[in-house]
Amino acid sequence: MSDIITEKQTLEERYLRQIFIRDQMAEFVKDPFVMKGADGVYYTDIDGKRYLDAIAGIFVASVGHNNRRVIDAIKAQLDTMAFAPVYHGTNALAIQLANKLAEIAPGDLSAVKFCCGGSEANETAFKMARQYHKLSGHPNKFKVISRYQSWHGGTFGALSASGVRSRRVDSEPLAAGFVHVFPPYCYRCPFGKEYPSCNITCAGLIEDTIIMEDPETVAAVIVEPIGHTGGVIDPPPEYLPQLREFCDRYNVLLIFDEIITGMGRTGELFAADTFGVLPDLICLGKGLSGGYTPLSAVLCRRPIADIFWGDKTTNPGFVSGHTYEGNPIACAAGLATIAEIIENDLCANVRKVGSHLREGLEGLRKHGIIGDIRGKGMFIGVEFVRDLVTKEKFPDDIPIATLIGKRALDKGLLLRFDPHWLSIGPPLILTESQADDIVSIFDESISEVLQEIKN
Ligand code: PMP
């Protein structure tokens, strides 16, 4: 057997040909971006260049990189037990983490099914909704209503619910039973209306869709409380309460995909708290373990959990499981991450530093190309336009946000960018002075790109 290749060799095309990442590899090899270390809110790549991580990896590193408490908890658990038999039972850490989540979750969201990633959590929520209806006498309720431009994950069921066309087409045909509706994208209302005279058409149409599909066939509605893909789509205040009302009216479960918004990102532990709406199921991932291990979870309300509790001869319990669910190392990371968030009151930091960051970003409207700034807490989207009045986008050959995002990357700032918008979601430990650094590099990047476009 040959030795493992050296770190420097990982930049060579012949070795990069052996891996797929989410990109065109022929393009990636021209300027490979390979990380080596991370500490606090900074990454270092393998050439030693430092980056301010304004996207927490990808909304994951909630308590920052190299957090000693989480690392020590993982190390201690490694010394005790790395894996527990899921087929026969569970382990103490999983029960402890489930109870901690039940304690901090809103309302009676007090039973937890663990998974490993966001897609798996969302798929598990769909299965839980379907089986719940079967067990409670509504066996024909199977459809899931979700939104265009949403992202619920890359596995088949989660992708079927997702509404990002470019990520779906190559895998089509996708699973049956998923119905899509338009998102609450106020800046470019899909119905050509204006808030609030629109009367929240985007929510009302969800009720119409439930009726048109036949309520006896609809199991669940899934939404990200604030949608990411599409440009951080933050609903008007009435939207989620109305969805709650419709779901109650037609016995449809409301699922919040809080893979990004959960665990403090919006300034409360859950976006359900931020919006004051209690869903039936919450899916958590990303920030739950702070990125230290793969870990996700589905939280469900007590009456739903109770349906799965009963006599084994007539009720099999929840028929769903994965080898790594409730993994003790992952649960140790989850418990330590939650302790860090709560004991350091990171939600308060998100509110304080998040609004400082937001103010700084508002100042960048001076460039005349920022059409909208959206989001809550430390989950912020910036949409660019060529014309502030008509909201005309930049033409296809000027993918403005990509150009700005790449320029920022050259300058050592990590953002998430699409052609017309970019998003910011730093570790929740960000300080005001680090927020100022984000704004100032962003500012310079916009100036330089605008100058280049002019020339
Ligand atoms: N839901 C949302 C809102 C997400 O942002 C993501 C990942 N970006 C997922 C689900 C899927 O999570 P994972 O990639 O961990 O499967």
C-alpha cells in the first residue's frame, strides 16, 4: 500500500481528480481552495492564508472554531465510548441531549429523533408526519407542501421537497407526493403585489393548495422560517402565524426546517421563538453540534410523540433509524455546544452584534447597487440590483454578487454568494470589531468590482 499523499500534494490536479466536491472539478483545480486550520472566527488555508469566516463554515460553526469545551467533551467521550449499538438501544449521552433539547425547545416540542445531517432530519420529519397520520386514522395523508427556491437537502426525499430548480433537474424525476408553492419573497413578490395591501397572498395560497390537493391527502407543510436559497427570504410577520392556522384547520403538520435558523442564529434559540409560532416538528442540524461532529435532530410535539407510544402488537413505534443516530460523540458535542450557547448567552450576542453588523451593511447602500438587506440576527442576505428604482438585475455576464464574493475571498473574507445576492452568517461569538472588519472588506470589495465593471 502506498503512503498517504502529503498535504501540499492535495493541491495537485492528479490528486484532486480523485474527489468530487460540489463544483466543476476542472474549474476547481485551477485555484483549489483547501482548508487546514480554524480558530475562533478564522480559517487558515493550506498556504497559510487567513480568512475571516463570515459564514460559520456554512452556518455551522455556531460557537466558533477550536472551542475547547466542545473539543474536551468529545475527547472525554472518545476515551469512554465512541459508538453504541443503535439496533439494541441507545446511550446515556443521547438521552441527556434529548432531554436538554426538550428543556430548551419552545412549547411542548419535547421528543427527539436524532440523525446525522440536515437532509436526513428533514426526510425523517416527512416519515414521522406520514406515520403519525397513519397511526391516528388518516392513512391517506401523505403529500408534503413545500416552496420553490427552498433547500431541504440533497438526498432524494429532501431534494424532492426542495425548490431550487438548478439543483433538482439533474436528478429528476424526483419522488412523488411533493407539491410546491411560491415563497414569501416580498422584495420581488411572485404575485406582483405590495406588502401589506397584498393581504399575504403567499400564505393564503397555501390554504388554497391544501384544499385543491384535498386535505385528506396532505400530511405536512415544510418551510424554512427564513429561507436561505433565493436570497435569505424573511417572511412578513403574519405569514408563519397564518400557516399555523391553516395547518390546524386541516390537520396538517407544520414542519420548520431550522437547520440554519436553529440554535441561536436569529437571536433566539429557535426561529420559532423569534416569530412566536409553534410548529409541530422542528428539524435541527448545522449549529447543533457547532460543526464538531455530524449531528441533526427532529423535535416533535408531545401529542405527536404520544401517538407513537403504545402496545407493540398494534403500534410499531416510529419506524425509522440510522446507524449513526444518537452517536455518543456527536451527542457529547451537542451537549457542550448548547452549554456554550446558553451559558455565554450567545443569543444576546447575536442580537447585539447582529444589529451592529446590520447597521454597517446598511451603510453600504451608498454604492447604489444594494436593493435589499434581509434577515434576522446573524442571518443576513444582501440582494444587488443595477437599478434601485426598477429593481432591474445586473445582466447575466455580470454576476455581481459572485464577483463581489470572490473579491472578498481574495481579501480574506468568507461569504456565501450567488449571482445576485450573498449571505452572511458568522459564528455566534462574533465581536463588534470583527463585524466592522466584515463590513470594511465587503465595502472595499464592492468598490473594486464596481470600478472594474466601469472600465
Ligand atoms: N435544510 C437547510 C435549510 C439547509 O440549509 C441545508 C444545508 N445547506 C439542509 C437542510 C441540508 O442539510 P445537510 O446538507 O446537512 O444534509
